[in-house]
Amino acid sequence: MIGIIFLLLFQNHPQTELNKLRDSYLIPLRLEPFYLDKGETYLNLSIINIRLNNLEEALREANLAENYGRIDESRYLKGVIYYLLGDKETAILHFKKINKWKYTYFLQQMIEFSPLKKDTLLTIKIIPDSLRFYLVFYESDTISIKNLIRSLELPFWQRHLGEGYLAYKSGKYKEALNLFLESYKEKPYDYTGVCIIASEYWLGKVDSLLSFQKNYSIISPLAIYLKAEVLYEKDSLDLAMDLFLSDTNSPYRIHSLYGAAWCKYRLEKYRESVDLFQKFLDIYKEGELRQFALYRIARSLLKQGKTESIDYFEKIVKEYPDSPLIDDTYLLLGKIHLLLNHLDEATTWFMLLVSEYPNSRWISYSYEYLATIYTQKNEFRVALHYYSSILELEDISEGLIDEVRYRIEEIKWKMGKYPTRLNMLKEFIRLYPESPRTPSLLLRVGDYYKAAARYERAVYYFRKVINDYPGYEEVDEAIFSLGKVYLAMGQTEKSIKLLEEALHRKDEKREEIHFELAEIYYNMEELENAIAHYREISSFSLQPYALYQIGSIYFELGLFREARIPLAQIIDKFPDSKYFGSAYLLLSRTYLREGSLEEAISIVDQGINKLSGKKKTELLIIKARIYCQMHKEEGMEVYLKSAEMMGEDINGAIKILEDGLKCAKHLNATEKIEYFQNLIEVLETHDESD
């Protein structure tokens, strides 16, 4: 439809180009590919021939277009052709057959079409009031709209629609909505529904808009766009994005691209956001939204850690020097260069912000970054100047004030006012006891004293957190730390009491607290309590140790079956743990203690196949001992193999051979007794220089 209007209005088209254009339609038509829309092709050929003044050929092609389903477009073209042929009556008959509102585009262009423009009476005669009514939507001022509505005889639904549109154009959205609703009740046309949706949008009735669109399934590019906007405002970003992206060729496509790009940005899909904003810029060559799109591209790149963001920020500075985003842009350019350690460039951008936008909301942050830069340069007096300047500003957040105060004391320490950082921390605590960071600084001071084994001082600072700042989260840490200090001081009962209290307060350290309590109870030989706390340990790093401890406790208590359960867990779940080999050793010993020698050998063999080094050697020794206990001579061979695996450890090899000698004597193996004695003698007289 738009193509027809475009070609008809393009009156200065050179004849040679029109002939080329006609050929471009004729050639595919002759080839007759299956996908060709012949109706549209004949319409375009008819329009070209109108331009070439081949009116008879144009009429034939318009009739062919009608045969292929392009009925209303064909009627319009035939009306134009007959009018140009001088047959006004026939032209009027064809024009009058066009009675659907969507062809108002044709009517508007028909009025502007030069041969008809001068013939006002013909125009009025051609267009009935019910169709002329739609020309109100092409008027820009409310007076023209009002006069046109008054001059027409209309049914109630059209009059309500027209008056609603007049109210809408006047900014009276509530009145417009009521009139549109009346019109929709009488004739539920989609375009009236679009007007309802638009009014509800401007009135902020987002839920009503979504409900109306859902109930009546209004299909319109504007309705879809407004629904997407509403969903965006309601944070239904995925749904909004799908609707924005569904718009491929409507008048709202540009804004839909912009909306979809914003959705991607808010969904933290920054790479896709950049692509959509760039597509928007490729289409939207001029206008205010360009600067905002450039800004969001820059922010998206920044979120991805890409330094190309600098180019886009600088583009905003160059192309939009009066942009409302300039102070933001200066700040971010400064921050990027600061992160890249480009201190001079960063200083330049922060200074520009301070000098050009002294009332910007980012001034305090610029001062803070400048102070950071001069601190890095060891220009402490300049840094102090900028930190002090922040404290002179109004409406500064408490958090920033606290940060500045701390940095000022830190710079004083760097300038030599305080002999140590510890002194600086203690002075800050004295000066600003109400600071939200004071409890954490008290913990740090306590940790310093704990590390230096000055436990009484550590107790003082941890107690101060607990007593003076009962509502702060640092109290939990203080209780835990105090419990560990008392443990180091040998005050076990106090330690247990505090750690048990911390256990019920500090979820993120529960496992660490369970570990400390388990170790305390184990050392106190309160084994039942130790096992209870070891069982609460489940992290990959600590659980193998906890399971091994449980197995060891049960083994010491003679509960061999119970011991096997945690040891088997280590073998099954933690093959890379340093307790893997120890688990095999202890597991085999549980069977030995029960006298189950065959089962012990089975466990030992499993371990030997999976282990290497020292643990494997230890398992071989156990296997040798079992064989000797079973009066099997293979035990002596295993002793020899074990000794061989000791490598350069001569003393270790001698010890194993001595066990082998005992086994040989136990079995009365005379030759082996002599063999073991000779080996031991050789090793005992071994000289490293040999």
C-alpha cells in the first residue's frame, strides 16, 4: 500500500529510470517463480505506466491486479486512471467503492495528487462523510479536527471516536478514554481499541491496558508497542523484549529496537544490548535518543570490561556537548582511565567535571577519585585537600562521610603522624565511636593482638564489640574470636561457652565453629561430643578429616563396625584426600583387631592397587604381618618387597627387614633367617660414599 502511494507521488522520476523499473517487474513476471506476488507486481506496473502516461496499459494491469486479489488498491488506481482519461463519473464510481478506513492513506494522497487537488468539489463528491471522517487523523491541530468533525454527518460511534481523538490530542486523556470506550461498545473496531490502549497508557492505567488488550486481542503495531512499554515498566522484561523484537516494519520499529536494547541491558545481556543499540543507531541517524543509545552502548561495553567504551563516551562529548549525560560521561571516562592506571587522563576528566559542572551530583565522587589519584602519587597534601572538600559539600551520604574520615586518618598515618597502622586504627575508634566501621576496626585491632599472643588486650577489644555494639553483625565474629582466644589461653570452659553461643548466631561460620568444638572435645576426651560436632562438618576440604577422626574415635573405643562406616565414606567419596591412604590402613586394622585376617588382606590388596609411596609400603607391611600370623611364607617375600620400596631410606628398610627376620624365625625358615641377617648387616655397614 505504501509502495503505491510512494510511486504515485514520485512525479519527477526520469523516464529512463521508470522504463528500467518496469523491466525489473516484467522479467520476474515472465519467469513466474512460485513465490511471486502477481497482484503486487501488476499494481507496480500499473503505477509505472501511469507515470509514463501509458494509461490504457495501466488500466489493463490494474484489472489484472484485481484478478489476483488486490481489489481495493485496483479500484483506487482505476479511479485515478479514469480521472486522467477525463471520465470523472467512472472515476467517482471506483473511488466510492473504497469504503474501508485503512485506505484513508489512499484518500489523503488522492487529495494531494495534483490533478485532483484543484477539483475540491470532485474530492468532496467522491468521498462520503463516513470515509472523510478518517482524515481527522491526518490533521495536526485541534481546531481543524474540531471543524472537520462538525462538518460531517456521522453515526454515534464515529462521532464518539472523533471527539475522543480531539480530547486525546488536547491532552485530556480521561475524557478521551471515556469517549473511546463508548465508541468501542457501539462498534468494537481494532483502531478504536488502539485509541483506548493509548489513553490508558498516558493515564498510567497499566493493569487496565494489559487486561483490555488481553480480553479483546487488539492487533495493532501501536497496541503491541504500548503493551511492551507497560510490561517493561512492570519489570516483565523477557515478555516486553519479545514484543519489542516482534516489530519488524511498523512505524514504531525504531522505538521498539530501542526498547528491546534496554531490556537486554537490564537483563545483563550486554553483548546483545550493544548489537540492538547499534542497529537502532544505524536507522536513527538524527535525534535526541542517539546520545542515550551511545551512552548505553558505552555502559554495556564497560560492564563487559571492554575499553572500547572510551570511544563511545568520547563520541558523546564530541557530538553532544550540551547533553544531560555529559557530567556522567566525564565521571565514567575518569573512572575507566583510573582503572587502567592512566592517572593523568583520569585527572583531566575529573577536573573537567569539577570545573564545568560544579553543581553536579557527581562532584563529591570526583573529589574522592582525585584524592585517590593524588594518594597513589604520594601527594598527600593535595589528597587531603580533596577529601576535606567533600566534607564541605551539602547533602553528602553518611557512608561517604565515613569513608572520607577514614581516608583522612589513613593519609595522616602515611604522612607520619601515627607510628603504626594499629595506632591509626585506635585513634579513629576514639574519634568516631559512632562510625559504622568502628566495630569492624575493633575486630581488626583484636586480631592484631591475638596474632601477637597478647591475649588480654585481644579480649578487651573483642569484649568491646560485644558490649558496645550489640546490634551489629560484627558481634557474632567477636564472640567466635573471643572463644578462640580463651582456648589459646587455656580457659577451655569459657571457650566452649562462647563457641556454643557463636554456633547459634553465625551461620556462615557454623562449620568452622563445629570444627573448633570437635577438636576441643576430642582433646578433652569427651568423645561423644567430639563425634557430634565432627558429624556436622560437610565441606569438601574438611569432611575427610572429620570422617577420619570419627573412625579413629570408634577404633579407640573398640567399636570396629562403627569405625568402618566413616572410613568407607572416605574411600568412596574422597580418593584425592590425604586421608585416603590412612583410611585404608585403619580400615584394615579394624579387621585385624577382630581377627578377620582374610577380610583384612582383601582391604589391604584394594589399597595397594590404588595407592603409591609411603602408604602403599605401610599396607604391604600389614599384609606381610598378616601372612606371618597365618604361617604363610609369602609374608617374608612381602617384607622384602616393602624394604626394597624404601629406596634411600636405609633406616626404614632395616626396620622392615628386622620385622621380616622375626617372621622368618617365627616360621623356622632357616635359609630366610640367614638371608635377612645378611641384608641387615650389609645395610648397617652401608657407607654413603660407596
